[in-house]
Amino acid sequence: MGILKTQDRLLSGRAIPDALHQSFMDFYFVWANECSDHWKSLRTLTRSELFSAKALEAQSNLRNEKLTQMLDYLDTMQGKVVKIEEVVFTTLFNTLSNLLFSKDFLDLKDEDGTAHSMKSGVLKIFENAATPNVSDFFPMMEGMDLQGLRKDCLKQLNKLATFWEKIVKERRAGIASSGVNKEKDFLDRLLENEFTNTQIDMLALDLFSAGTDTVVTTMEWAMSELLRNKEIMVKVQEELKSELNSNSIEKSDFSKMTYFNACIKETLRLHPVVPLLIPRRALETCDVMNYTIPKNARIWINVWAISRDPQIWEDPHTFKPERFVGSNLDFRGHDFEFTPFGAGRRMCPGLPSGVNSIQTMLSSLILRYDWVLPNNEDPTKIDMNEKFGVTLQKEKPLELIFKHKE
Ligand code: HEM
């Protein structure tokens, strides 16, 4: 609370890792050095165009279409082993690519491996940013890139940007419009606001990287926990069946799903996907709880440890959604013992979109399929080891066989 509320303004800078190019410093969103005018305009524009309730409402047809494509694809994969992270990643990536550029960038079948390579590219950027780097510890080595992390980040960015370069060029030249129904997409808004190509590249990169892996990983942890905890899964299934019509799931339906929502919260408590938040930087020297934080110090907030603190949580290592039932405790940045999306000025702006994606995908998968582990493995023995990075991955990806419910 001392950092995220009392001193939020003075601690609202970010320390940009050397792996990310300083030359793009003025264009970053997630890694914006401070809450500059450009950062403010990005927050305002993304809220109104992508994340507000009105924007989410306007996206519902597109989101349903992408969800249906995912389910249709899984129907064709019945009886076969599916890596759930890859299917969810492609679905989210295409949802975002349509919102931004009115085009699918990936194919669920992924016969040429592009989706797989994009997923590892997005992850690689996070990994490079989190890797201990001599250039971050010894400023005289700044930019020397002895570990090749910068070079690799630029390679990943260029790989991603090839998806939209041609679209941006054609749109600027006025020889193409956003889509069949000519509704304006996010790129149209950026061009109206006179964004340069570099600004567009960096914003798209930030949105694809912050908005896909976080949701994919949370889905994987949630599904693993539900598989391991059969009684909880049965309760969720009963609630969903009694409250939802699987043929047309509306965003507003989820407000009634107390137990299902509690499961999502409990997943984010036990497996906060950004375990140390994104590092803050002190803009000025200031005090937090009688400690002096010098100007430019980096601040890491250990949400993972807070979420498992026995002084705050009863039986903290157990997956117990009940703890959130009948409780007002929420992740919207007011309860400082539970901040998987951060809090204050730099809090995640994509929260409504991320939560909505998890709700719709998870509920559909629960309602439509029985989930079976390959070789009939015992679900209570699922490997729950974590792989640490800017995001907290599941070390062993979850593989499942989906069987259509009778
Ligand atoms: C389960 C889903 C998600 C989780 C848990 C999550 C978590 C976070 C966290 C912890 C931060 C840093 C907050 C801080 O420093 O206080 C963050 C920042 C951010 N997130 Fe998310 N996020 C999720 C989904 C999304 C989605 C779907 C998008 C966009 C499509 C998104 C876009 C961003 C952006 C742009 C920032 C940087 C904000 C800033 O620095 O001003 N996130 N997120």
C-alpha cells in the first residue's frame, strides 16, 4: 500500500531493462519510463477503444466468432492430445489482431509452425527483459549487449511487425480499408491520431505481449487446478449449467457466477501470472514505511509471496475458492493483499478484457467437454511446478484430450 497507493505518483516510473532498446523509450506503454503525455494518451485511447465496457460490448461478436473457431477446432481434435496453451494463445492472438488490424494472423492448425514461433517470440521478449543482465548492473556497460539480449529482442519485434507492416502501409496509402463491413479498427484510430510507424509497432508489440501470455498462463493454471480438485470442478459445472446457456454466453451472465468467479480469483491468488509485477522506478527520493527509497531505485513487489503469506491467508497453499465467496475482496486495485493486476497509476489497463477472455473460454471448455489427461494419468498428480520469469509459467505445459459431453 505504501508503494502502490501512498507513494504511487513518485514510484510510478519503470526501469527499462537494457534488453529493451532505449531508443524506443518514448514509445513504450508497458515499459514507459514515466507517466508521460504519450503514456497518458495511450491509456486514454486503449481504454476507450479496447477496454471500456462499451468497447467490450462492441467486440462481443468478434470474440464469439473467435471462441467458436476455437471450439470447432477442438471438436476436430477429439481423442487427440492438445497443448491447451497453444490453442488459447492462437485464439487470443487472432482476437487482438482483428481488433487492431482486422485480420487473423495465425491459424489454429498451425501446420507451418508460425503460431508456435510467435508464442515463443512473445515469451522470449519477456524472458530477455527478466534475464539478469550485466548492462543493468554496471551502467558503463549500457548498450554493449554482451549477452545478446537486445539483439534478440529486436529480432522478435521485427518478426512480429512483419504481420502488420503491409497493412499499415496500405492503410496509410488509402488503398485498403479496415474490413468487410468497413467498421473502423484500432489502426484507423491510431492513424487518425497521427501515430508514426514506430509508435504503432511499439504499441502493438506491447499489447500482443502483455495481452496474450498473461491470459494463456492463467487459463492453464485454472484448468490444472480444476482438474486436480474434482469436487470444485463439479461445483463449477453445476453452477455454470444452471446459470448459462452454452449457445449464447453474454458478458453480463458472469456477474451471477459467484463460485466460478471465485475460482478465477483463487487461481490468480495462488498463481499470480506477473509474480513481481513489472518493476517500478522511483522518480524522486521518497519514504515508504520509514525506509528511504533513493531516486531511480528499482522496486519489485512480491505479489507471489503476499498471496501465500499465512498471516494474511488461511491455509495459503491450498486452492480454496470458498475463501472468496461472500467476500468483497477483489483484484481491482483496492485490496493491497491481492493485486495480481497491480494497483495505482500503472495498474493493468487490460483487466476487463483479460478477465472476460478467461470467463468465456474457461466456461465454454467446461460446459462442452470432459477433460482427460493423456494415458489416463491421475489428475491429482499433475505437475504443478512453476517456471519463473516476468510471467510465472507452468513448467510442464498442460496437455489434454477433450471429449465432447454427451
Ligand atoms: C490475466 C490477465 C492479466 C494479468 C494478470 C495482467 C497483469 C498485469 C500486471 C501485474 C501489470 C503491471 C501492473 C503494475 O505495474 O502495477 C500489467 C500491466 C499492463 N497490462 Fe496486464 N495483465 C493481464 C492482461 C492484460 C491484457 C489482456 C492486456 C491488453 C490486451 C494487458 C495490457 C497491459 C498493459 C498495456 C500494461 C502496462 C500498463 C502501464 O504500465 O501503464 N494486460 N498487467
